[in-house]
Amino acid sequence: MVTKEYRTVKEIIGPLMLIEGVGGITYGELTDIRLDDGTMRRGRVLEVHRDRAVVQVFEGTSGLAPQGVTVKFLGKGVELGVSGDILGRVFDGFGRPIDDGPPIIPEKWLNINGNPMNPYSRDYPNEFIQTGISTIDLLNPLVRGQKLPFFSGSGLPHSRMAAQVARQARVLKTGEKFAVIFATMGITFEEAEFFINDFRRTGALERAVLFINLADDPAIERIAVPRMALTVAEFLAYEKDMHVLVILTDLTNYCEALREISAARKEVPGRRGYPGYLYTDLSTIYERAGRIKGKMGSITQLPVLTMPEDDKTHPIPDLTGYITEGQIILSRSLHAQGIYPPVDVLPSLSRLKDKGIGVGKTREDHANVMNQLYAAYARGKNAKELAVVLGESALSDIDLLYVKFADAFEDRFIRQGEDENRSIEDSLRIGWELLGLLPKSELKRIRPEFIEKYYPENK
């Protein structure tokens, strides 16, 4: 492999340096940056135009002077060494072990940008993944190969929910190999300690791989973290035949890093200062989820993002909603009531929910119960809003029954313990107990044979 060295750094701006007089350089190529005192930093080619190249410096450019730097182009992109022994390990954003364990002996080196997936070879997601959280499993089921983001807000317990899903998620089929890749971007040291200790305490670390990027780590590193995580996921899924759940938190910090680098490149900003290619960039992450025909393994994604000012129309959740297959939205009002997990059921949606439920996957009555619970809760919420305006005396007896149902639904169905791992049967049982508060004549979305079999008074 031919390497080329240059001492022609023209300018350094933010995390970027401009090198002149280069030749034969390609986009994404790695560089070694050597200072005159012998210290080394890593970089990556971000842009090439004629005989000029723009390089991102991973560790930042503080202390660098154009005349005191030698740049060596390595002729290859960012690669990660992967192996079956990677499970149970904790890495930083550059893929270096930070758990005091031995170095990984790679079976192979993989480019972190992955290989494009042929759309024809994609297989349709159709198998249920149980997370142990009722509001997801029963009302917005996660299907193997799906990408289903959490839309949260500052101060909401999305980190605790993400850790709970990572601990509890499993494919219902026995004997299936399951792994969790957990990648954090721009989190605090306290949050990082929470995740690592939680995984160790519960034993979930044995089937997991963690990538930790802290808030004070370079923004450039934040760009690489989700791609490192997905590279490991692709190796485990398509070469080790594992079902892999990838949890990425917080995508908002990733997008902020992208905006910072875009501003340093003096690019024309798009909506709210984010680069115009934000949609394309996010799609290169989200579209690495899925299943491939002829392969046993799969990649399922749960990206977590905090909506600035709880605004669903902000570019990050807005574009994410276009690319992914639904969203789980967290509610600040439920959180204020002390309900965990504070999932806002009504605007949440899993677009593939019908593909992963029913006979042989969950239970025959799943779809009917899901629809009836949603409809009853929506009517109860509407009745409560009407009572605020007109007073309870304006409500009919059946409206009052729905108000009672909505309160019980939030207290018994949405609310559950942080370590409470409910099976889909548990969630269905609670659902039927709640539907027992309503007369049979109101269960218009449930087939008569299911009412006969599961309605509480028939037990």
C-alpha cells in the first residue's frame, strides 16, 4: 500500500485542516498527522478538490500550527477489527477497548461505512421482538429487522428505557442467538457509568457490545460511533447468524456534531443551521437495519433522540420519521405524574406492527386487543378534556366509564417497574383486565369468540 506524506498544510479551522499540492487522495481516506515533537493524531479525508484535501482531525486541532505538521495519507478508510470475542466488551468512539480487557484479535477488518444493501436482497421484517415493556410489545410491537426510534425530550427517562430494553429484549423463538449493540454519543460521564454498571449488574453485558462517546470527546469521534456499532452488528448478524438489536443514543448529539463540522467547512446551512445533506446522512445509518434473504441473522434498530424544545417538527425528528418505520414518543405530562415509562400511546406508532403479531408469533387476539385498548384510551382522554371544559356533570355514564378506564390504563398498563419484564402474555392479561371495566357491548373491535374466551367474567 502506497502512503504519501505532505508538509503543505495551508490552513487550520476548527477540527479541519486544508492541505495543498496533494495527488491520488480519495474521500474517506485515513491520515496520520505527526507533530514536530513526535506526537501523533488521526484524521480522515473529508473533501478532495483538484490538488487540495480537507482533513478532519479526530483528536481536534488545538496546539497545531500549519508549519509544524506532517500529514501521511494511508490509502485506506476507517476500519474496525471484529471477532466473535467482541461480545461483552466496552469500547470508546474510536473502537479502542476501555474495559481493561485484552485487545481484540480480529478475524477481519471491516470498513465502518459498510457495504450498500441490494434492495432486492432485503427480506421483509415479520418476527416479533419482546422488549418486556407493555406499551411497546402490545400496542407498538417491535419487529425483527425494523427501525423504531424513541422520540424523547430533555429530562425524560429515555436512558433508563433504553437500558431496560437492552436488558430485556429477546426473540421469542427458543435457541435463537441474540445480541445487543449499545452506542452512546455525547453523553455525560455519569450517564456512561450508569449504562456500564447497569449492564454489568444485570449480566446483560455478556451478550452486548458497548461503544461510549462522552460529551467532552471530539465531535469527529461522534460521527464514527454509530457506524462502528453498525459494523459490529453487520458482522454478528450476517456472518455469525445472530439477531442483533442496535440501540443508538442520542442521535441529536450526533446531528449537532454534524452541524459543527458543516459550519467549520463553511457549507451553506439548511434548516436551523443543519447541513442540507442531513436526511442523506441519517439514512446511511438507519438503512443499515434489516434482514437479507438467505441469511439467518438480522439487524433491528432503536435510535433514541431528544427533540429540542419537545418539537416534533424539528429537523432531526422530522427527517427521522420519514426514514424509519414509526416512533415511540415519550410524554412530559405522564412523566410529571410519576408514570414510568412515560410512553405517549396515542401519537406513537409502529408501522410494521401487523407483520409481527398474531397466531404463531404472539397470540391470536393480539391485534384485536391492541385496537380496542387504543380506541378506548383515546375516547377516555377526549372525555377527560371535555370534563375540564364543561364539568363532569356534562358527561354521560358511559363517558364516565371511559374516564375511569383511561385513568386505570395509565396506572396499570403504561406504568410498570424499571426492572419489571412483562411477557406478551402478561401484557395481554392486563389489557383484558382493563377491558373488563367496559361492558361487552363497547368492545366493537374484538371478535366475539375472543370475548367469549378472554373477557374476565368468563374466566
